[in-house]
Amino acid sequence: MKLDRVQITHFRNLSSVNFSPSPLLTIIKGANGSGKSSLIEALYYLGFGRSFRTNKHGSVIQNNKDSFSVFASCKTEETESLKLGIQRGRTESFICSINGAHSNKLSDLVSLVPLQLFTPQSTDLIIGSPSERRRFLDWGLFHVEHEFQLLANQYSKFLKHRNALLKQMANLNAAENQYWESQFVQLGEALTDKRRQYVDRLTPIFKEYAREFLPNFDVELSYYRGWEKDVCLSESLVKKREYDGKIGHTSSGPHKADLRLKVNGVNAQELLSRGQLRMAVAALQMSQTKLFNSATNRKSIFLLDDVGAELDADKREQFIDGLLEMDTQVFVTAIESSQLAFIQKYNEKKMFHVEHGSVKEE
């Protein structure tokens, strides 16, 4: 997937932006507050249907406007042309557009736009909550395993129902509740198997990149499934039924899963500096990109916001080199040209300057 034309309207300080990015490397320069990160945020909506900076869609819409829109024309790996877009208003309503056909299912749009993001806050993937790492795994599965989204949605539905029964202090042993319990277990085990298989495929690729980005460390990746070892999910649910009843929610299952990263035998966040944590995240994201490419024969889009923050010049070059070698379409923002002195070696690139919400090609 390559974006070849992007149009953004009424998004933060970007009133009306229309530009044609490079199929490989697009550099977006500008001072703080100029709108370069807003441009990246707008592109992010195509791949996720939401912002990475706020949970409130209304806050990205310009004052006195009812909605914003992001549209793009794209080329697929089969050179098919696609016209994609999203429009969001101040309520939770939205419209996705795919070749002129409207949809109210975000998955219809985002399944077509395999997009990843790297920012100064990306270290949250390692130092943040397990939910960050579950989202990382589930992004990979969503784009690689077609049936994964249905499985995840079904599991979420049965989890909500089980939690509702726990809050009502219902008897989960009662015959009318056994169906829900058995389905919850079946879906939970299936979801766990999908994630474990994905981690097994990801791990050897990650180790290659970890040797490149963190050569002085022995790095280990492992998957915690969300309940105790040596017991199946149904046994864990029975053991914790009284406890779950007291707290009012289910404490065992893949919704409690985690991806664990150890460096020299200890948790990565206890040993690595902030810059090293960012390189560990880069290794994880690049390994996911490579697995996506090989599993689907498709290419992804990568957004690098504020690439100069806490990443030295050699690592910036190493990171971008690795992405471009995989034919990834890369968008990079930077404040100063000096942060990207190495880009002169790339032939197929475009450079844009952002100032006061206006985007001009250099």
C-alpha cells in the first residue's frame, strides 16, 4: 500500500492541505507548533480511525467547523488504485469511504491501511501497561489473520457477559450460565493460541533486529497468556471464581495477557536507558513490519514523528534504512535539517515544509 495523494481538511491547524508524498521517503520539516505532527496525526486516522494524541475526536476539529476529513488515493501491491477516506464529526459518528462506497465499520478502512507509528512516547510499548503490548500483538494479527478480528470481538462479548454475571453475583455453575462459561473458555483458548503462534513467528525476527540495535544485550521475548501455568483456562476460572465474584470482573484470560521483554535476564525497563528503550521498540516494530510483509506480500506505511528526539544520528539512519529496505512508505517529521543530514543518500524522496498549517514541497 502506497499513498500517492493526501487531502486533509479542518484538522487542527490544517485548514486545507493537499500533497503528493513519495512512495518511499517523505520528510516533513517545520518548527514546533507548525502542524507537522498534526499532519502525521491525520494520516494515523486512516490506519486506526482515531488519534494517538487524544481520545476526543472533537478536539482535532477546527473551531466553527462540524467535522474534519482525511482522504487519500493509494496504489496497492497489484497496482490497483484505491480512494480511501474518513470523516468524523463532533459526536462519535463517522463515515468511512472506500472507492466512493460509504461504510460505518472502521475495520473496513483500517484493514486496507497497514500503518504504524513511532514517536517519543513509543517507549510506552515497553514501560506502559500490558494493554499497550496487547494492542501491538493484535495489530499484527488483525492484518495477518483474517479471522482474528471476529474471534477477538466474540471473546470481548463473552467477557462482558461474564463480568455482568459476576457483578450480579449470579451462580456461574447454574445450567443457564454454563453455556456462556464454556464459550468464554473456548474463545479464550483460541485467542491465546493465535497470539502465541504470532509471538513464536515474531521472536526470531525480533532477535535479528535486537542484535543490530542493541548489540551489547541479550534480549528475550516471551508471552504471558493471562493465567497461571500448568492449568487450562477453565480450571483457572474455577479456582478464582470466588475472588472474581468479590472484585466483580474476570481476572483470568487473554484480556490479562502480556508480551514480556527481558534484557540480560531482567525486565527491559529496569536496565535500558530511554534511548535504548526506543531502539528496543524500533526493533519490535521493524520485526512486525517484516513479518507482515512476508505473511501477506503487502507493504506497510510507517510514521516517524519527531525522529530527532532521544535518537542519535546513527540510530535514525539505521532505523530508516531498515524500513526502506523493506519497501515501506516512510513519513518522517523533524524540526531541523541537521537531524536528517544522512537523507541525501536516498534518491526517491520528497521534502515538505510546514508553516502555520500550510504544506509546501521543497
